[in-house]
Amino acid sequence: MAEIASQQSQQPPTLQQPQQPQPAHSTQPSQSIQPSQSPFLTSTKQPSQWPVWDGSTTSLNAHLFLLRIKIEEDRAVLGSDRAICFDIFRSVPSDKQPRILNWLETGGFDSNCNWNYFLDHLKEKFENKLARQTAANQLGRMQMGATQYFVDYLKEYELKISQCGKTCWTDEYKIMHLEIAIKAPLCQLLMNKNLQEDDYAKWISKVKRISGRLENSLSYQPRGSSGSKTWYVAHNGSNPQVLSQTPTSNQQLVIDADGDTKIGGVNALKILQTAIMALNAGHDNTADNRPRAKWRLKDEFQRLSNEGKCIRYRKTGHKSRNCPTYRPAIWPKEIASLNSSQLTDKRI
């Protein structure tokens, strides 16, 4: 009996067995959480679709740019270089594929199917070289209209840079090239501002704010204004060409005896336009009695530019294009025998 009593006294711990569902409940989460349900364990980057070229030369640069982004972003899932080149080949219209088929078959000059070289090959085969040369020519002659909105001119300017392949220009050179084309009164406002000229994005942002305040005035672009479009300095020094519009009888550009665009009392603008047109014409303009500046070689040009001095007068206080003492220098006769890297821009 004592043994039975002792066994009964040990039964209570075994009566608590109904708590067994708790271990079962504690093991349930480990059974319900599967690796396939964890977004951090299963989320795999889906490759984007391959861009397709429409065959137009005007969209070729954009297509090559999109291809490069696609390849660089999805490189881990695209396979070998040869597979990438095959997909690039398929992005080209079927009627143009025969022109690049030989490259794909041989793998290029190194036979390695380097996709970077294949993109260069596409550009060489399909780029409109004449259009690129035309864009480069227009980029060197384009000028902002006297009452043109800055953002409108900027769109055309950056389009020409893209079309002629000058996107590799330094920020400083882009700004300098753009400054030359800006017209008064915006030009006069910018002269009074201390703008950073080595950061293109920041410079553009500040000029947009300044031009926005100016252009909001009702008097900036009056009805019938003839200077609201981009115009181009003619090669032979004749009348400026407005390529972006066909002027009507009341919208003709007003040209004076010197071949300059009359823009009401803006002396700095007149001097700049006269100098540019005379330089392109290859002769002096008698309306401007200032002497010609001395031609500067690259080293001296760079030194004066770094010191913030006028390239023509070699002193501070004004920019080269607004020099009151000297007109632009003339290309020397021996220019043909000089290395192009030693020369500076002829419009400075």
C-alpha cells in the first residue's frame, strides 16, 4: 500500500500533460515560415526588357545609351559577352542587321565579342556623320535671341551638344560656350553675379532663377517680337539666319549697315555680334575702331583664364567678350602649320 501511495503521489506531474499543445504551438511557426515566403530571401532582380531601336539616326545615340544602361544594370544575369552581343544584334531592325552580322560572326577585331566594342561598331555603321557635322557647325554659330526665353535656348543648345557628340566637354567649356551666346539684358544681369563657372549644373540652375525673374516681366517679350528664336551667324558675314522659324513681314530681323542685329541700345551686345561676324567674314569691320588683340597660345590663354583676367587686355575687371579696348584676335597666317592643341578659340 505504501508503494501504491507513493506512486499516486507522483501522478500529479503526469496529469499536467494537457499542456502538450503548447510545445506543438511553439513548433508551428517554424513549420509555417518557409524560405519561399520571405521577400528578403526570394526577391530576385528581374532583368529589364531590351530597348529596341526604331532605325532612325536621330534616336541612335539614345538607343546606345539605353543599351549601355541595360547591360551595366543587369550584367549579372545576362550571361557571356557573346550572349549580350546577340541581344544587342536583335535590338536592331531586321533590315539593318546584315550590316553588323559579320562583326557578330567574327567577334570583332579581337574575336572576343566585347560588347563595348560592338556598341562602338553600331555607332560607326549607323551614325549620320553629315548630320553630326552639321550640328557641330550650328553649335559654333548659334546665338540666343534678344527676347528668347533662356530655357528654350538651353534646350536647343544641349540638343546640338548631344547631336555632335560634345557631351564630353568640360563644365567650364560648356559654360564659356553658352555665355558667348547669351544676350542682354540677361547678359548684363549675369555680369553682376558671382557665378561659379566650373560646375555646369549649378551654373545652369542659378541662371534659370535669374532669367525666370527677368522673363516674368511683361516687357521682356512684347507681341510681335522678332528676337524670340535662336539665330545663327552666317559663314560669309551676311545676314543672320533664323533656322527655327520662318519670319513673316513684321517679324524680319532688323539688320544695320554693318550686318548686325539691332537690339535697342545694347552696346556690349553690338560689339560682340560685330566682332563675331567680322571674324567669320575674314575682314575688319570699320564700324568698330578698337584694335585687334594679340593672338594667345594655349599656355598664355590658360594662365590668363586661371587668373580671372581678360584674355585680350590681360587685366581684371571685365570678361574677354566685353573688352572695351580690344576686338578679338585674328587667326595667324601660319595657323596651318601649328598643332591644333596650341590654339585657343577664335572668338575669344
